Amino acid sequence: GGTGYLGTHMLVELVKQGYEPLCVDNLHNSNPSVLLAVKEICGKEIPFIKADAGDVAAMRALFAEYQIHFAGHKAVGESVAHPLMYYRNNYDSALTILEMCLKHGSALVFSSSATVYGVPHFLPLTEDHPLSAVNPYGRTKLYIEETIRDVALAHPEFNVSILRYFNPVGAHESGLIGENPNGIPNNLMPFVCQTAAGIRKELQVFGDDYDTPDGTGVRDYIHVTDLISGHIAALKKLETKPGCIIHNLGTGNGTSVLEMVHRFEAVNGVSVPYRIVARRPGDVASCYADPSKAFEELGWKAVKTLDDMVRDSWMWQLKGAKN
Ligand code: UD1
């Protein structure tokens, strides 16, 4: 997933930290031209190979010391409509990557998601909160996590970091790389950006009758560069051979949809017309992390503010996003 939203930010940070990344992507919903922007930011050409993580022969030929796996599809609605595609792409390719890790003695960083907590029983979410899945996308993340735990039990020498992402937003401060959703965005921030830019007429706010301070859904938005620095911290931890480790990557702060819209307008001096509509099926009222385990064990915490997130997302919309 090296040419995707998180992958491109990861490449930039790996180069900055002195690593020599190899970018692998099947280009399913991204374009290799983003590597020109990556080169412009970090002054280095990243070797690129077009391959699918589920392609055993290709992975066999490629496998190096570490494998960062961002290659999952991530649209919940699409996963409900095409469950087999999700199980094939996300689950099957994870099995291939795990086999390669064992064979080559490589460590793995797995991109999991707060979706594995299902409907929160308590907040903030700690890593020991019970796990469940409410859609095929979430189920692939949960199955992969469970599989990783089985593999780690059977192979104590295997070092693996499971990172549970909350809601990544924002873009690199250069405005050269960011999220490029295909078609109508599902996620809040790209939709807000496109509405402010006049590409969408208005934002639909999915429900204002939740049990939250202003009635709209509360999430833990995290700036993508903070999320990436969490991966670097996890990579460094893996060098100490810790076995299987699991961490939330969130800020610990909950922000409602309307708070986000109003912050976006105030910081960027633009208007985001919106309308309250019915709740979106499957949404929970509130979801935010307890990020203290990552701080204690990885020495990592998010440092960017909500203002940084809305500013950088807007700059990317103006400079780089395909409109
Ligand atoms: C969604 C997925 C989650 C996945 C993540 C990946 C669902 C139910 N969850 O998280 O499993 O890991 O994306 O990035 O799809 N909202 C609006 N109007 C919009 C879009 C969103 O009001 O047009 C609201 C939502 O109701 C929610 C908040 O904004 O309260 C955030 O939504 P979104 O960005 O889609 O993220 P999640 O639903 O948290």
C-alpha cells in the first residue's frame, strides 16, 4: 500500500529516519505518480514495484527485513456489498505476508483499526476492551488480529506490532501528499474539504440525536503525521524483540462532527454548508482512545492539534487533491 494515503506519508518518514524503504502497491486505487511528490519532499527516489500482497510468488521474490502492511481496502459500505473481495484482498494477503515473515524471520507492523472494538462498552477505549466486528471490513481486521495472535503463540520468536488506528486525517505539511478518495468520499474530513471547495453542495451530518454533548458523533481524529510517527516508534520497539505487542494510535480527544465543521471554518476562513440528516447505519455515538499504553511502552504520543488537522487537510485540498 505504499502509494496510498498512509503509505506515502510512511515513505517520507522512513527516509527521514534513515531507513531505505521499498514501495510495493497493486495500484488498485492509487497512482504511482505520487512517488514524484514523495521524492520532492524527501529528495530521494523510492524504488517501486507493482505487486499484489496476495501474490505469493511476487512476495517471495520481494521480501526484505521488515514489511509494513497498509494494503487493505477500507470502505465499510463496499465491504458489505463485496464481502468476498474483502476477505480475499485483506485476509488472504495477510496470510501471505505472515508466511513470508516466518520464513524470513522478519518483523511485521499490522495496520489494524479501532473498528475491532465494535460498539464501545466503555470509554476511552483501552487495548483490553472486548473485540467484535459489525461489518466485513471490521471482520477482516479482527480475523487478521486473531490470526496474528495464534501465529505469535506458536512462534514466540516472531515480533509483530498491531496498531489500532483511530480516525486519520490531515496531510503532510508540504501539501504535496494526502488522501485522494475515489468518487464521493465516505469519510468526514475529505467530504468537509470537498464541500468547502464547492465540489459538494453540502455536508450531510449523520444524526444530531446521539448521546454526545451536541448530539453529533464523536471520534478521535489523529493527524496522519502523528499516526506515522507511531509506526516509527513501533518499528524501533520491534528491534528489541518484544514478541506480539498491541497499541492504540489515537489522541485520546473526542471531537464531534459539528465541532470539526466549526473548527474547519474558523481556522481556514471558509464556509462548510451542512444539513442534519438521519443517522448512518452502523455508526456508534462515540469512539476515542486511551493512548497511554503507547506512551508508556513506545514513548509515543500525538502532538498535533485539531487546528493542525483542519489546516493541513484544507491545504492539501487546495494544492494537491484531485478535484
Ligand atoms: C469509518 C469506518 C471505520 C473505518 C474508518 C476508516 C464506518 C461505520 N466506520 O470510521 O470502520 O476504520 O472509517 O477510515 O464506516 N459523518 C457525517 N457525514 C459524512 C461522513 C461522516 O456526519 O458525510 C460522521 C459520521 O457519522 C461519524 C464521523 O463523521 O460520526 C466520522 O465518520 P467517518 O469519517 O466515516 O469515520 P468512522 O465512521 O469513524
